[in-house]
Amino acid sequence: MTPALQSHAVLALCRLAPVIPVLVIEEIDHAEPLAHALVEGGLPVLEVTLRTGCAIEAISAMAGVHGARVGAGTVLSAHDAERAKHAGAEFAVSPGATPALAAACTALDLPLLPGAATASEVMALLELGYRTMKFFPAGPAGGAPMLKALHGPLPQASFCPTGGVGLQNAGDYLSLPNVACVGGSWVAPAAMMRAGDWDGIRELAHAASKLPR
Ligand code: 3PG
């Protein structure tokens, strides 16, 4: 799958909801109830970060939840991309991008949302054929004003800003023409997962799903 087609597929996913939850799953038993809560709350597209021992298993479990569109996050290498694909991930997200990772996702038919934080990084991804990117780390890298500035010379790039985004500032990003959706961990706090507060997470997801854009 070419980078252009990968970006096309990722953009379609970004349009399904205003927020992609960024998930750090510590216990495999959390995976299914978490996916149900988020999907029922109105957030079907889920990014499971490969930062915990059960992440790969969690992707497989969540991919079986009706309505969930599950991808892998923190995909840093070709090996990560292979593991994610074999687990059933529908897409991959990376905080940055490397030629090796892009080549792996192209060979695996795994749509990649690659990260960029500067004009040069955006240009390098556009050169490869990617047009949908993760803007990371969104807050420290300049926030909504930075994306607004990038839109002038680089209007062909669309972004999913992630990193320091929450209910209070998501609207600043979502109102921009080059923002397709935002990503964030605020809809699935670790403490609520540990407490099994799936109703609370469903409510957080519901509030996020109603963000205007
Ligand atoms: C990530 O960890 O990939 C995201 O940056 C999540 O950032 P957040 O915790 O600030 O939402």
C-alpha cells in the first residue's frame, strides 16, 4: 500500500470521530471493557500504544470488539509494525518517522500515521507521499498556533495533533482547517482503568465525541 493510500485510509479513520484515544493498557483484562466503553461513548478509533507487555495481546482482543477500529501506537520500527499487523491492528501510529518504518508499513499494507513536528519533517513526509500526519508533541511543539502557521505554506498536509491535548484545548485544534482529529490519553486515565470505572470512561468518551469540528 503506497504512502498516499495509507494516508487516505488514515484520514478516513480520523474523520470517524473528533478524538482518537491514546491508550496505555497495563492489564489484558482491561482491554475488552475499555474498548466497549470507548466505542459506546462514541469513539470507535483506538490507538493502543506498544508500551506495555500486554499491548499486542490487547490489540487482538480489542479488534474483536464490535465497532472498534484498532491501531497500534508507539510503533518505532519495522519489527513493531510487523507485530502490530499480525495482532490485527488496522493502522499504526508513530511519534516520528523513519524511511525503514515507512517502507515496512508500505510492504505490510499497514496504514501509517507518521509523526512530524516541524516544516522540514512535514515536507519530508509529503515527499514520501504521506499527507496525513500526527503532530507530536503538539503542545510543546507550538500547539494550535504552530499548526495554523504550517497551513499557509503546507495546506496539503492534515494533522492529528497529540501530546498535551485535552477537553479544554481540543477545540482550538479542531477548528483549524488542517486538523482532521486530535489524539489524547485523557479519555482513559490510568486510575479509572485500575478502578474498573468503565462507566466513567464511557462518559469521558461521550463528552469527547461531542467536540465540534
Ligand atoms: C502519546 O503518549 O503518544 C500522546 O502524546 C499522549 O499524550 P497525552 O498523554 O498528553 O494525551
